[in-house]
Amino acid sequence: MASIQSTAREAGGTKAFTYRPSRAQRQQLPEEVASYVRELIVSGSVKQGEFLRMERIADAVGVSNTPVREGLLLLSNEGFVKQVPRRGFVVETFSPQDIKDLFWAQASIGGELAARAAERITPERLERLDAMLERYDQAAVQGDTEALIDLGHLFHREINLAAESPRLALIQGSVVKQLPNRFYAAIDGQILDSREEHPLMVEALRAGNAVRAREVTVNHIAGAADRLIDMLRQRGLWSDLVEAPAALEQ
């Protein structure tokens, strides 16, 4: 499936939305459904309180209703949707604080993985990271967004594997997947920052400097949170949110 044109109207919303799976290996069907709906929610294409139509999602992704239901149950476990008996699945709240929490968790775990990787990384992994840096620069010059998305994911995955802490890396993966990869490349300034900060991470890993590896990684990941929030706010994700009035003094 190279590209699927769909609209949020089909899943319960009104805004235009295009689903384009990355070049990475095709996911298992329920996870693919979860990725599609997760991106609808995070992009603001469907809003809090909207019910999702399973048949429309099945048509958009090209699967049967069974993996759609399984995918929505995955999202229910992540807090993106809620199952309502006899009515289906409804979109839950996704707030700026949720994004801050996700980036905090990702930065904290990623920093620990980078620190461990600095103590355990092999010359072969360092060579692969060097090659990824070159390919990332080339993709940035060419404006190849899909390549930037894939390479950014592979770069951090290589470091996580180098940490030789599979359980912690799995936890990190469960956090990372809650924000679609393509949003990282879309964040204003993120590509430039990655071109500057990825080499600093490799430099710290090559030097075996765990403290520096942690510091650069935490700053690299956490720094994107506010910029992503600004980008999504500009897209109207929280346009219908109304600030609660301050409590009146008694």
C-alpha cells in the first residue's frame, strides 16, 4: 500500500487527511490501523468526543473489521480512544500536557539508553551511525521527508540497541509509537537540530562519555515538545478548547 487518500469525515470528522505509510516494513494489521487512527487524532482530523466508524476505517486502511477493532482496542489501552458499550469507540482528550509527558518519558528513557550505549557500543555500530549521519544530510539537502523520517527512527533505534537493555528499549518503543514518526520531521527546526545534535551524540558515544551522551540525548528529544505543541496548535488541534475559569474566592 503506497498511499491511501482518505478524509477524517469517513472516520467521524471533517478535515482532509492523507495516510501515507512509511517505507519501513508493513506493520501487523491491528498496529497499522492503530497508527492510522492515532495520526488522525494527533493531527486534529478527528476531535474529542467523536465516534469512529469502523467500516470507514477498514475501507481507508484496506483491512477487514476484525483488525480495525483490535487496533482500536490497542488505542484504548493507550488512552487515545474509549470503548462505549453498544456504541463503539469515541476519541478521548489529547492535550498539550499529554505531549509534554510523552516527550519527558521519551527523553528520560532515551537518555539512560544513550548513557548505557556509550559504555557498550561496538565499532560496527559506530560505523553504521556514521553512515546514517551522511545519509541524513543527503536526504535533508534533497528534501526527502520520507527518508528523513526513516533515518531518524533508525538512528535512535541503533543507539537503543547498543545499550543492550532490551526491556528498557521496549518500554521506549511503546512511548515513541504514541506520536507518529512523521510529526518529528514536520516540527519547525527539527531537521536542522537533528543535523547538529545527532553528530554530537555519536561523538559522545565514540568517546565512551556516558554523561555527555545522556545530556545531548535528553536535550535533543525534550527540546522538540514545545515546538510540536505550537505546530499542532497552529493546525487547530485545540481550537475548540476553552480554558476553565479560575475558581472564585469564597
